[in-house]
Amino acid sequence: MKYFKDQKCDFSEPVITMGTFDGVHLGHIKLLEQVAIKAKENNTKSVVITYFHHPLETIHKKTFPYLLTEQKIKEKLIKESGIDCVLYLDFNEKMAQMQPEDFLKKIIIEEIDAKAIIVGYDTHFGNSREGNFQFLQNRSALYNYSIELIEPVKINNHIISSSLIRDYIREGDMQYAAKLLGRNYSIHGSIQLGHHIGRKIGFPTINLQPANANKLIPAIGVYVCEVKVNDRIYEGVTNIGYSPTLKTTRIKEIETYILDFDEDLYYKDVEIIFNKRLREELHFKDKDELIEAIEVDVNQTREFFRRRK
């Protein structure tokens, strides 16, 4: 496959959709599920065309935007929606200049041989984003494919979008972000050596290094969270920030105290799942005042999970 090098998918005349699908939120899931349903009706496969990197990184030549989902997680969520195959375009400067007509003919028709295309309300492709639903509809007879538009999903009269979810996460509103995503927001990564300061005050923490440097980190503050290790879930309290009471490094870190847990997790892969923001990160007058605050955070976390059961 010319545009999907070293990628293999077994399909013939599939039903396809395309997009970035960052976050794989409820709006995306509605679209993906319809693609899967249409493929079964047509007795064929469902295919998603997406990207290794966000197209705007190439267009603006800078890191943009912060990712909601790492590639491996995004593909897992897409396939859980019923999709058979996920293909990744290496979106480079040459592709950014490709005209919509060329994108449609060379990639969707000649490379994929799509017989049905289903797109979201905000689907755009080709140079200057000129390719859209109307563009595809106008050429459906010429290239012999069916075309369908999926309307956006709204909550509280707001269209669910990746950019809207990013805004809520940046504000630390993890509960509303979860409502739009259809699940709690999480960060995957590995545990790195820390300063062992938490252990000295009775609250040993793990220090998470996100797997993707472009991963969106929630607002500075203290959060109720869950920690997934080897398919087991533990309750925890996560601090995102600089720990100003005990540190002067001004390095933002993701530190989690796991309740009722005492195992070595250094360099192991974990997932931090965010439930709720408890408070802002504060600069306490001394260590004792900090310990009192952490004890309150832990008690509130225990109460949160007690009520959820």
C-alpha cells in the first residue's frame, strides 16, 4: 500500500471514515458505531483512516495540540467501537499540499477502494481543508460510492469535540470531561525515581513519566484517582504541580499516593485514571500543615470511593 506503508488490513470494498479521533469521545463513537453497522449490512469490513501525528503539527511546524489519547490507546478504543481496521497516514508536508480531489481519488478510491464513506459534521481533508461532506457528496456518482453524514452529539446544548474536552481538562474539571469522553480521562506512563520526600512524611508517592511527551496534563491541583497496575485497580490521590512546600525545583510533576499499597513500581507501566479534582495545590507554612492537608485529601478520597460502591 503506497500511502500506508508496512500496514496490513484484509478488506475489499470497505466502509470507511477518516479523522484524527483524538480522545475517541462520544461524538466519535457515534460515528464509528455507524461505520461498523454499515459494514455488516454490506457484508464487508469497516476501516478508519487516521494519522500518526496530529496534522496541525505538520501544518504549523510545531507541537499542537496536546493529545487526549496515545496512539495505542486510540486504536484500542476505535476497535472497541466495532471497527475492523485502523490505517495511519504519515501526514507530511507533501500530503498537506494534496488537493482534495487527489486525496479522494488516490487514497480513498484507488488505494482503499471504498464503496461507502461515512463522515462527521466537521470532517475536512485536502489542502486548505477544502474536502468535506458536500465535496464527497458531489463526487459520489462519479466514483461509485455511497456517502452519509453523522450529526454531532450534544450535551447541554454544546457540541462534543476534542478541543472542548481539552479545555475542561486544562481547567481540572475531570468529571465534565468524563461526561464528554464517555469514560474517565487517564494518563499512561512509567514510574521514575523521585526524591523520596513523600516517604519521609508518611505518604510515599510514585512519580509518573507520561508515555507521550505531548500528552495533555490536567490543571495543577490534587485529584481523586485510580491507579491501574497489571490489570489491578488501586485507589489513590494524585498531586499535579511543584510541591512548593517541600521543593524549590519548580519542575511540574505527577505524584500519586496509592492507598493501602506498599510495592516497588519503579520503571513499571501504570495508568493514572482521574475521577475528581479535590483542591488547588497550596504552599503550606510547614511540613506539619502539609501532612494535615494530605490526611484530609486521603479521607476525602476514601469517602469518594465508599460512596461510589
